[in-house]
Amino acid sequence: MRILVAEDDTVLAAALGRALNQSAYAVDLVDNGEDANRALGSDYYDLVVLDLSLPRVDGLAVLRRLRDRRSLVPVLVLSARDALEDRVKGLDLGADDYMTKPFDLPEFEARVRVLIRRGQQHASPELRHGRLRFDVAARRVFHDGEPVDLSARELAVVELLMSRQGRVVTKEQMVDRLFGWGEDVASNAIEVCVHRVRRKLEPYRVEIRTVRGMGYLLEKANEGDAADAA
């Protein structure tokens, strides 16, 4: 899952980015409204974290433009403005939630989880591959009810492959969903991450196939495995 954080306070933006990365989200950071508009016009996001006091174009204008395009992406507004009329204006323009600065990171992370769930309310709350189950809201993987120990980035790989099982996932798609703009991505980063996931899923007889020159494929589970999982 990919989140855009539009925040001009570099210290706060970095802290939010770290917290979201640790929860297996890919994060793009922008520090002004023009870049936020540009990102929202060209990329897909599962959530937008939007500061109202952005330079160049303020957050309310970014929010208004986003909703004018009929985008339904959830938006969590951050603001030092705590007056009732400010909160009402933000919500009326289409924000899904509003947090007043300063705030605690655990509360921020909880609100992110709620908005991600809300944004996926028409999608399945879980992904299944035979006896493997990915709980989308909790960001955890289970096999026969027992948790599978995966790092945040490994979770992101499993989620992407399970959401597109039966279809090839290219390396470019993986980079796009696993890494934010500012991250240094080594040439073999995807291969290393997929190798680690393969090793951890091997005991559960889950095979990730390399399609040479294209990417990776998680075959659909056969009906017998699916029946066992039910």
C-alpha cells in the first residue's frame, strides 16, 4: 500500500514516514502543495496525509482539487489550527479525518489503520492463498491460524503477490509499491526481498515463480488447498 505525506515540517514528515514504513506502507513525501497536486494527479495512493499549512498551494486547495476530480482516496488532515470552524471546513471539503498538532504517533497510526480499512470497505478484508491468509487491516499473515514472521517489506511483497495471484507482478510494479520516492533502491533489492519471502514461505509449500524477463508469479491455489483452508 502506498501513502502520500504532504507536510512541510521536515522533522515531523520524517517521523511519520518512518512510522508508516515500519507498518509496511510505501511512503512518498512532499513538502508543498504544488508537488502534492502533481503527485495526486499522476500516481495512485491508498491514503493521503495532508498538512493544511503547505507553501505554494495550501492544503485546503489541494483537498478541494482532489475532490473536484472525484477521487475517493481517504484523506487525513494534519493542522495546527484547532478552531472548530477550521475542522468543519476541512471535513466539509472532503477530509475523512482531522488531527490537531501536536499529536501522539500511536494515535496517528491507529487513525491511518481506520482510514485504510474504510477505503477498502468494498474490497475483501483478507487475501487467501490455500492455507495462507493475509489480514489486510491488521497487516499480518497467518498459516492455519498461526502467525508467519515477516518483516514490513516482506509483508508488502506477500500482499502484492497475493492480491495479484495468477498474474505476473513485474519488478517495476514491486519497486513502485514497496519503495517511496526518496529511498535508495539497490539493483538487486527486489531479488533479495523475494528470496527472503520464498525462504520463509517454503515450509508452507507456497511457491513464488520467477518468470524470466518479466517478474514474479504466485500461482493460484488449487481447489484442494482452498477447501482445506475453509
